[in-house]
Amino acid sequence: MKNLKLYFKKNIALLYTILLFIPVFGQNKESNQDQLLWKIKLNEHLKNIEEAKNSNNDNQLIEGYITIGTFYNNRNSIYSDYNKAIVFFEEGLKISNTKHVLNRARCYEGIGNSGRFLQNVIIASENYSKAEKLYFELNDNNKRATCLHRIGDLLLDQKNYELSKSYYERAITLYSKENNSSMVSSCTSNIGEVYVFQGKHQKGLTNFNKALKMNKEKDYSPKLEAFILFEVGKLYIDSIHYTKRDSIFNKALKIVEKEHLLDGIAYANTLLAKLYYKDQKYTLAKEHAKKGLAIALSYGHKIKIRMAYLISAKIDEKLKLYSSALKHHKSYKEIDSEVQQKERNIYSAEMETKYNISQKNNTILRIESEKEQAQEQRNATIFFLIVLTILVIALIVYQIKLNKSNKKLIQQKNAIQKVNYKLEKTVNYKEVLLKEVHHRVKNNLQIICSILEMQIDASGSLKLKEKLQTSIDRIFSMALVHEQLYTDDSNETIDACSYFNDIVDSIMSSQQNTKKNISIDINMDDIQLKLGTALPLGMILNELITNAFKYAFSSKKEGTIAISLQSNGQHISLLISDNGTGIDIEKSRKNSIGLQLAKDFTTQIKGTLTCHVDKGTHYKITFPI
């Protein structure tokens, strides 16, 4: 029996090699060359383990187990096997001791990764926590931050938003110490996801844009950019920016395809399928759904498989492919039940842990309470022996007064609660009505834009088209304010950066027929604008940029418009400059409706507008906060 166990232990690598050559059915096959390279690499790693066993080299043997575990943990290979990865990492732990601190930390981290890929929160969180403690001993801030980062991901999947945000913030602190800007950017994006899940869409978008900027400045990661773009694109699915939304998803898809990221390609195609399904482009949606499902099945990501099955069923139903729709829906229900059961098991385990902690806390509180009560009883006994009669009389009188006082307090409390309930109900109702008003105003302004665009299409007059397009741009800048107010939780302010970018995108789109290469450079502080300021300021921006497009570059084929919004704590300054030929200020004051409107709106926000010409036209609007 001992010889048999020894034989099995020495030949474990051979057994895994034999299992490797068994065909895997139901998956998309990589090319024969890729399969051969994968098998060659695995055989090399298994041979290294055998050599380490024969030479009794524990360090080399642990390293070999970690290498193969990591090999099986590759999410972008159809040969990944997370359960096998756990087996090899555990083998590494078995032969390691207290001297192998780094390798033990790597093994725990590897098991944590496997648990995360298998969506097993308990395995993942326990092993990430063990790894983080060991990396703390090694003073490795980057690795500590990675473990905290991944625990934050697990908590986000469990919808524990505040706790996940705290883990991301702790990870950012450690990453920042090591100047790891790429991972700081990743955590910033994750916090953006937290805000989106909490319904704070504008804060989420601000974090996503901040993360994209940080990623481009240093240690650029294409994969990180792609996954941030996915989150931004999802925010635009129900927005009026259809063109911007499509370009974001397609840009992300190109990145993940170039980097050969299977999980990203599957995700991108599934999102595009949802997008085209919403736009009623069912044939195009089916192509993306089919591709996304095939890739998700190839590497076994159940959440993305569930997403792909569901959208495929919906698309087939619209295309009247009822047999295929039924098949996809059954597959969706099967995997949905499996995922939900796993989530229920995880939830039960969490509740059991919380219950045990609660019981221990209750026991401690009961013991402390009993001690306090015993001491109070001893003190009361001594006191009663001295002034028993006086105390009884005083207690009776006090009790009578206390009862009367309590009755009055209870009545007052009930009355106050009724008033508070009515006030809270009224406030909530008014907030809902206010959001609905913003929503309807936005929709009505969009309808007006659509009617004017129809008039443009029907008109043969170039001057009329130009005037109508100018009116559309003005109305669109007003619609953007109301859209941001009803899509975000805040009813008081809007984000200036996002608002200005949307206005600029709209103007750039309407000026595409000018056949001139004109770029716009935006530099802004993080400023929140009130409705009474945002609307006039947007109109000013629209008029002055439109004027620049019309007149500043009449004799040039290219140019630049610079926009800057800065705050000094008391006043805000808006600077709009171009490097065009300059304008005749006196003539513009008399003949330019746009400039006159800009002046009127500046007066409305109690500001001042100045203009000077020096190698272009430069406007400055200053107004109080």
C-alpha cells in the first residue's frame, strides 16, 4: 500500500498529462497549433515538478506547483480549470513551512483567484485575507492592495456597496504609496461602479472619466481602458447620445480583440447584442449574441453565459425563431437556477457567521449587564437600610409625576411622528414630480429638435438650414440640463465637465459638413453648477463656439478652440478662445445675434463678458459662485 501511494505521488504529473489529452466536448476549439503549444508548456512545468521531487528541492517544487496553478487560472484560455488550479496551490501549501512566507502568500492568493473565478465568495475572501496578512509581513504594499482590491470586487458582486468602496479606498492608499497609477485607476473605476449601482450615475461617470485619464497618463493598460469603456457605454444605453454610445462599445471591442481577452470579447459582444436589440436591429444583435455566447461557453464564465442565453432568447423571439428561443431560454433558466442557488448558499453562510458573532456579542453584553446589576443591588441595599421610609415616599410621588409626564410625552411624540410622516410623504412626492417635470421638459425639447431637423431635411434654403441648425443647438443645450437633473439623484446641481462635453459633442456633430479640421481643447476644474447658472452658461458656450465655427476660420482649413472653466472660491471664470483670423468687435456687437444673446445670458447670471482680438478672438465671462 505504501509503495502504491509513493508511486501515485511521484507520477501525479504523468496522470495530469494523460487527462490533458482527453478531448473537451461542448467547447470552441482553438487552433491545433495553439493546443500543441499549450500542451508543450504544461508538460514542461510537470517535468520541472518531477525533477524537483527527485532532487528533494522544496523551493523548486513549490514554485512548480504555483506555476501550474497560475497556468490553470488563466481566464483567457479555453483550457483554464480553476478547480485543478486549487489542487496545485494546496499541494504547494502542504510542503511549505513558516520560512516560505512569500510562496505561501502566493498560494493563498492563487486559491483566492480560483474562488473568485468560480464565484465562491467564501473560498476567495478567506484566502485573500490570509494572503494579505503574509504580504503585510513582507511589507509588499502592491500585493496587499491587490488582495484588498479583489475582496472589494467580491463585496461589490454581493451588493455590499459601502463596504466594497472602503476596500477600494484602502487599496488606493497602498497603490499610491508604490506609485502604481494603473491600479489606482482601476480602483477609481470600481468606485465609479459602486456609485452607478447606488443610482448616483453622475458621480459614477465622473469616476470613470477620471480613471480613463489616469490610465492614459502613466502605465497605460488597454484592458483597463476597455472595461472602463464598457461601464461608460452602459450609462449611455438609455440616453439621447446614440452615436456616442455605439462608438464607445465598438472602441472597447476593438481593444479586447486586439489584446485577445476572451472575457472582454464575450462581454463586449453580449452588450452590443443588448444594444442592437434595443434599437430593433435584430439580425445584427443575433450575430453579436451568438459570438458572445460561444466565447463565454469556451472559458466557462457563468454570469456572462447567463447574460448571453437571455438576450439570445429575446432576439430569437423577435425573429420568430421560436424553437431556438425556447432552447436558449431553457439553458438560461438552468444556469440561472445554478447561479442563484450558489448565491443563496453564500448568503446562508454569511448569515450564519453574522448570527454566531451576534450570539457572542449578546453573551458578553449579558455578563456585563449582570455585573452592573449586582453592583447596583448592593448599593441600593445599603441605601435602603439608611433612608427606607423617605425613599419609598419619594418614589411614589416621583412615579405619579413621571407617569403623567410620560403620557404627555407619548402624546406629543405621536403627534410629531404624524406631522413628520406627512411632511416626508409630501417632500418625496414633490421630488418625484420635479424629476417627472425635468423628464417631460427634456422629451418636449427633443421633439422640438426633431421637428426642426425634419424642417431642415424638407428645406432647400441653405440660410434657413443654418438658422434652424443654430436653433437646434440652442434647444439641445437646454435639453442636456434637464436630462442630467432627472437621471441623477441630485435635484440641485449638475456636473459642469460632463455638461460642457455633451454640448461640445453636439456642436461638433452639427458642424461636420464644414469640411474643416477644427479641434476643441477643454480644461476644467471639478465644478458643480446650479440650474439657474447651468442653463444660461450652456447657452453662452453654445453661442460663442458656434460663432467661432462660423466666422473665426473663414480663411483657414484648420484651427483650435480652447475652453477653460476655473474657480477661485468666490468667482468662476469661463474662457473661450480660438486661433482664427479674429472678428470685428464693433461690427459683431451690432450684427451678431449670438454675441447679443451671450451678453444677455451673462447679465442673467450677474456676470461680466469681455472680448479682445489677439491672434484670434478671446472671450472671458466672470460670474459669482
